[in-house]
Amino acid sequence: MAIKTDALWLHLHWLTVLAEQGSFTRAAERLEVSKAAMSQKIKELEQQAGVPLVTRTTRTLRLTSAGEKLVEELRAPFAQIEQSFFSVRDSAGPLRGLIRVTAPVAFARQQLVPHITAFLKEHPQVRVQLEVSDRLVSLASEGFDLAIRHSDTLPDTHVALPLCATRALVVASPVYLRQYGQPQTPQALSEHQCLYYPRGTETPQWTFCRENSSEKVVVNVSGPFATNNSESIRDAALEGLGIALLPDFSAQGALADGRLVEVLPQWRTPGAFAEHLYVVRPWAAQVPRAVSGFVHWLRDAFERQSKSAMAP
């Protein structure tokens, strides 16, 4: 008995799930149906196609060449159908869905997470999966919707929106400064214990420019501790281990409560770190409302935070 064409959609969808899961048992669990029902649907589809689509043994399952060709040709149409459905579903009502985000460790822990929790309280049908990592993650290949990047060099293939400006600060604990003195010039740092980012085998150098001046000073620094994580450098500075060069978001909390003190505030350190944080997403013709809503939320939150910090 022939199956009506419109009824074949279910059979075809189940075949793609079977190909994805690699077994009747897992495919049945994924679809929340019985293994017998799963097997019957594939059998009916093969009868209508007139060719075997799946090769079964007691231990393995694989698609025939006809099955592989059919599944490959079905992937794009089913993905488009899924995207169209979610687009319609998301066009009204509350924000919903999963947002996968990657962000630098220190910034995520100290600045980003409080904004995420506030967003989730207002949008309870949204879920955020955050990966904190200082490596440069590939959004497309690793399935991330968004990345927070502390960089002034961004890929042309992505949409990058400014989140906030940042600057580098030279800081130390009051305990360290009482013991070793406050440096009055950049050159004096060569006599101090400095905590820094390692740059391969190169001698670590900090470059300084005086505010409102073209004067430039390059200083070789050294010290007992170097690491590629600003939070770890900050913690070492809090312990009085030395003078640290940090992005402002890693130092703000400790500066506010007096556990760290800014050193050489009349000097800038260009090139030490990027001067902006961006929220980055892969280019797409349609962006899920949850993703775009989250981006707007973050940008508004950091703009308010910046204005509050500048207020007298």
C-alpha cells in the first residue's frame, strides 16, 4: 500500500535522525518513540523508495549509498524548515531558547556573569551556556552564538558591536608600596618586582606615553611571576608580590575598595591590551530574537555602567 506523499515527511525526518544517532535505539530515544515504531517507519520508507536505505547487522548500522544520498539532500531543506519555524515562533511572545557564549576568563567572572544573571531573571525562558576561556574560539565550528572579544582586530566575516572601552592600568598593593616605595617614573619600574604577561622568549617590556604628550618610554621589566591570565596577575598583586599591568576590568573591584592602588596614573600604556571589548557573532540573515535581545541588553548594561563610573 502506497504512503501518501504528505505522510512521507515524517518517515524522511526519522531517517535523518537515524543517520544522526547511528542506531535505532538512540534514534528512538531521541524521537521518544519505541524502537519497533522506528524500525517500522524505515521499513515503510524503503518499500516506497524501492531500494534499501539502511544496512542492518546485529552490531552495526550504516546507510546504503542511496540512504546517504537521500539524507545529504534532506539536510538543507529540513534545516530551512526548522529555521523558519523558530523564526515564526520567536517573532512574538517572550524571548526563549539557548544562547551559547564564550568570553575571556577574567572579564566573564568579574563583569559578565552579573549581567547574565540579571538578564535571565527578566527572561526566564532563555538559557545561557557560557564558556570562559582565554583562547580564541571559532564560533562557527564550535557552535557559539556570541563571543566577547578583548581585541582591536576582528574578523571581517563576523558582526562586531562595541561593548565598552577599556584601558590598561599599572597597580600595586598598599603593602608592596609601603615596603618598596612608589615609583615616580616609568624608568623606576626596572628596580621593582613586576608581574606581567609572558611574550614568548622576548624580554618583557612595558611602553609608556605621558598624558597629553608625545613623550614615549620603553622599560624592561622583570619579576617573580608571569602568566597569561589577568585575574591571576591581579591576585598576585593583591598578595604584595609586585607591580602589575592589568586591563581595567580586572583591577576595578580591588581599586574601588583600596586593596590595589594605581601607579603612575599620569602615564598611559598603549598597546598593552586592546582598547575595546566587542560582542561578536557570525553573520546571519536571520538572528534569533533571544540572541539579538541579549546583545542589546549587554550593550545597554555596559553603557549604563560606563556612565555611572564617569559620574561625579
